[in-house]
Amino acid sequence: MDFVMAAIFFPFVIYLIFLLYKIIDKRRYQCCYLIHYECHKPSDDRKLDTKFSGDIIARNKNLGVEEHKFILRAIVNSGIGEETYGPRNIIECREDSSTLEDGIAEMDEFFVDTLDQLFKKTGVSPHEIDVLVVNVALLAAVPSLSSRIVSLYKMRHDIKTFNLSGMGCSASLISLNLVENIFKTHKNVLAIVVTSESIAPNYYSGNDKSMILTNCLFRSGGCSMLLTNNRAMRCRAKLRLKCLVRTHLGSSDEAHTCCLQKEDDQGRIGFFLGKNLPRTATRAFTRNIIDLAPKVLPLKELIRYVVSRSLRKTNLNLKTGIDHFCLHPGGTAVIEQVRMKLGLSEKDVEPSKMTLHRFGNTSASSLWYVLGYMEAKKRLKKGEKIWMISFGSGFKCISCVWEVVRDLEDGNVWGDTIENYPPKTIANPYMVQYGSVYEENLEPLIPEYDKNMNT
């Protein structure tokens, strides 16, 4: 009898061990590692200093005195410095006559710069890449931009390519989520995510105040990153993805229409930012944190929050589970609002503010410039957690948490200037030159602008 029971029980135990092994083995290969990333720094001839920014505004003959005043106030308060970059067609005074080729050329320059460096520094060949994801919200070329990269680098015929558009500033984390899901079903995959925005053909030349703000904030940039779930490469990785949370309020008409590409009353295409955008962003942000908190915060903090919330108004202390905060540098007001809501210090938001000052808002790639700042400052130590958060049209809020795999100190795109940041005082050249826009009786606003408007 004992022999019979043993004969039955032994195969059952073996089967359970096999199932346990399969589960563990599957989870081992579901990890998402960031091996390396390269941010784009355009050439110096594409820098937009104070005077040149004023000249660009002056060229727009559709702006009246009030529109000039509005846009200059936006620039003065933007937190953007004098070393950001613009596309070549705007540098060449062709913003009103941009072509499809201007947009494609802008992307080609970014592709070659970042991908060449990515392949060189990692030692990975383009032929080894299994998955390629490209996201550029405002440029949908045919053939696609992902196909353009495959052709440029002669990648394999069986490579899986994805081309995302219309996702806004949240696109890079959405692309990351796409790669993460592929990793769950395929072993030993090498994936590249390419994220940027096409500024060249999307300059708004009208006078609608809700649509000219994007001209003030958005600048040229981009990032390419190499990811894998191959555990044999984990010793070379910089970060390991812990979790990613996506929040989408698109079912609400108010949220869906608070920021969108559209035509103004004169038929000029631009990007509209509604007055209800801050309220919508707050809703998405709050919902996202509620979903994220149980995944990253210790149980002690969650219990404290629930108890104290019933007694008085209080916020979650994210610092109990997060060491670094990588906030999307959408603008000074956005950064400050998030800082106050989360109870963060000035040092916590310094990387985002310095990124905004040095590179401006480069849309979906901005987060990686912020990460680069932290790395160049040698703040990222093994075992620490980084929280990334971004917002996108739709309306979306996406966040993720990374774990630092090893001490990081690569200068990346900040290498030659990081010692200058943060400056003791951030001089605002726009305030010096255009601060007079705050005067109530400003006649004329800026003489040369009025002269240009009348010619």
C-alpha cells in the first residue's frame, strides 16, 4: 500500500516542482532592463537665444499688441534659458512655409546622432535588434519613421516594428509599456525605443492665445534607449523597471478635448491648450498616484495615510518608497504644482527645472534629459528607486518606477556643462529684455515689432 501511495505521490511532487520551475523561469525573463540611453543635443547653430526668440515673434504679422504681450509674458515665465534648440526651418525663417521634408530631415538628424552613439557605446549591432518602437506624435510619414530606421541601419527582415503617433508627452512611457508586454511572452529580446517630437512643420503662426503657448515651450530634442529582458545582460544594465501605471481619462469629453491639434478660425493648424487642462491634469495625476502607491510604498506608510486621512487632510509621503523624482518639465508652473502637491523639496525638482532651463520641453523625450541630469550629478546609487511621471493628450497620465542596478555617473548629454548646474541664480534674460510687458500702459509694446507688423 505504501508503495502504491509513493508511486502516485512522487509523480505529483515532480509535476508541482516542474510547474514551480516554469513560473519562476517565466518571471526571470519578464524583467525589463534599461541598458543605455542617448539624448540628442543639436548643433550650436540651432540655439534659440533671447534676441532670436524675439525676432521669431516679430516675424508673425498675425499678432497684435495684446497677443505680443501675452506671448512675451509666457516666455518670461516659462523658466526656459538661452541654450535651447529649434528646428532648422525656423532658424532659416521658414516657419510659415515648412515642408514634409523639414520634418523628416529633423528626425533623420536625431536618429543618426542618438542611434549611432547607442550602438557604439553598448557594442550591440543593429542586426541584433528584435523590436523597434518609434514615437513621434505630430509626424506620420509614409513609409513610417520606424521603417526609415530599419532601412537606414539595414536591420533584420523579422524585426518587429511599431510606430506610435498622437500620444503627446506621455509617449515614451507608453512605448516602454509596449516593450514590457512583449518581454512577458518572448525571451532574450533586445528592443530599442526612439522618442522625439517633430517641431519643424508644427509651428503655429496664428493669433489664438490658447494655441500660441506651444511655440513658447516646445524645443527640439529626442532620446533613443536600449532595453532587454535577457538576464545575461543585467550586469550591464543601468535600471530595472519595477512597475508602470497608466491612467486614461479619455471617456470624459472635458479631458478628451483639453489639449488637441486643431485648426483655428482662420484655418491655421496648431495645438490647442484649454483652460480646463490644469484641472484635468490634477484628476489624472491623483488617480495615477492612487493606483501606483500600493505597488511602491511600504505597508506602514499606506496604513498611516489611511488613518490620518480619516482625521485630517494629509498627503502620501512618496519619499518612503521613492528616492528620486523624475518629473516631466512641461513648464515652471507644472513643476511647482507637482512639488507642492507631493511635498517635495527644491532639490527633488531641481533636475526637472534645470532640464527645462537648458533644453526646454522636448515633449516625450524630456524625462530622459531629467534622468541624465541625475546621472551626471552622480546622485543615482545602487538599489535606489526613481519615479518618472508624464502627461499626454487624450488625457493621459503615465508613471513608472525604476530600480537603479548599479551606481551611475555617465555624463550623457550633460557631460560638458553639468558643473555649471544648478547656478547660484538663474538669470532670466527674457525678463531683462521683455520685462516691460508687465507695464499696464505699454505703447508701443516693442517698437520694432509694431514696425514689422505695418510693413
